[in-house]
Amino acid sequence: MSKRLRRSMLFCPASDPKMLVNAPVYKPDCIVFDLEDAVAYSEKDSARDLLCEALKTVDYGNCEVFVRINALYTEFGKKDVEELVKAGVKNLRLPMTESKENIIELDNLLSSLEKENGIEEGYIKIQAAIETPKGVLNALEIANASDRVVAISIGAEDFTRTLGVDRTKSAMELQWARGYIVLAANVAGVDSIDTVFADISDMEGFEKEVRDAKTLGFSGKSCIHPAQVKLAHKVFTPTNEEIEKSLEIIEAAKEAEEKGIGVITVRGKMVDIPVIQKAERVISLAKGAGVI
């Protein structure tokens, strides 16, 4: 079975009718329609109405659609959830998640609304956006707070603002937080999504940050422009060399098991269980990306 790909999450303002229809054209793995930061206060209600209509009528194909709602403590948050559930939403992104209580509150609200609307309990999933130091330190409990949680992500703009530092090209100020979120997601068995890269004119800088994210262990990258999607996919899709090596490891492990051999080597290196598991993940990703 191939893994659900979340190599790219393309953010689109829910107030833009054109993007509500055209976003799938760019073929991101995920689309995040934004009702929060990208929508002016005066347009919150109309954007929600536009989005709900789009969810009912537009075919998003293979793109996994998330909606970034307004925080539940705002005047718009609960209404966002109520209307989106009626419109058939499958995935919500919860901003400013700081503790497991934030997830539990949304989980309980969703359970109630699913029951009201004749939807199977637990059907709607959650991506938790972690955007403050408190949220980072609570990342593991957030990721484990509900079976609905399928991913956690870091939001660098609010994180650095809260910390009182500037974002730099080296991303040194994010190093610990990014690493910890990846570890928490791994332990909880959910995906981890890296933050946006704001300078859409600097594709070289974007590629470097995506490669750094992959090296750290992230599952994918948030994108704020369609031009970033293809590059994110290129980086997060296994190379032919990675695929060939992984297939060799899996085949050697299979033969060793059949012959009762305890220790095996591939290309001169000892292969143990973690190496085999990594190889299996690579092949799962490759199948999901359609390259094998």
C-alpha cells in the first residue's frame, strides 16, 4: 500500500473565487484553503460562504483538501467548523495550536457536528498548526491528542514573532523547533509539514530550505505560490538511486528471512531492521508518487 503523499501544501485564500476553482490545476498533494490570515476581517463570512459552495461543487481530484479555520476562541472559529462540516469538509487545519486541550475542543465539536449531520464519527481529520514556543514544547501531546490528527506543522512567522526574533535565510532560529516537531510527529505516527518560504522570487533559497526539511525528516513543505509545488515534489520524491537501493535491501531481507539468516549486507553495509523499514518507506513514497 502506497503512503498518502503530503509533499506539498499549497495555501490559497478562500476569498479568491478563481483559486477555489483553479488550485487543483497546479497538482499539489494538498490544498489549504485559508479562512484565517489570508482573509480580511470584513470578508470572513463571505469567504466562508464561497468556500462552502466550492466544496459542494468543485472536483478537486486527487488533491487532499484542508481548510485553515479561524481559531476557536475567535468569533468566527466555531461558525467556520459548523458550516464546513455541512459542506462536506474532510480535513481542518487548526491554527495556533498550543496544547492537547485545543485539539480536544475541536475533536468534541466535530463529534457533535458529525452526529448532527449523519456523518461517521472521526471522519473529519485535523492538522495542527504549531506557531508558538508553547506549542512547540507541547508538540508530542498535541500530535497524540486525538486519532483525528494526521499531521502537525510549524508556522514560522508567528513562531519568530512570539519569540521576538527575525526570520533569517539560514533558518537557524527555527532549527530546534523544526527538529522537535519532526521527532514528535514521528513518535506519534503522523506527518510533519514544514513552514512556508515567503520569498517567491528566490527559488534557489526555497529549494535549499525544502532539502533541509527533507534532511530533518519532514513529510512535506507548505507552499504559498504554485511555482513552489513542482520543486517540493522533486525534492520529496525518491530518486531512482534511492528506489533501486531500497528494492535491493527489501529483496535481500526477504531472502535472508526465507533462509533463516540473521545478518545481511547490501552494497557492503550491514542491514538491520531500521534500514529495512526506511527502505519500505521509500518504496511506499515512490508508489504514492507514481514513479514505480
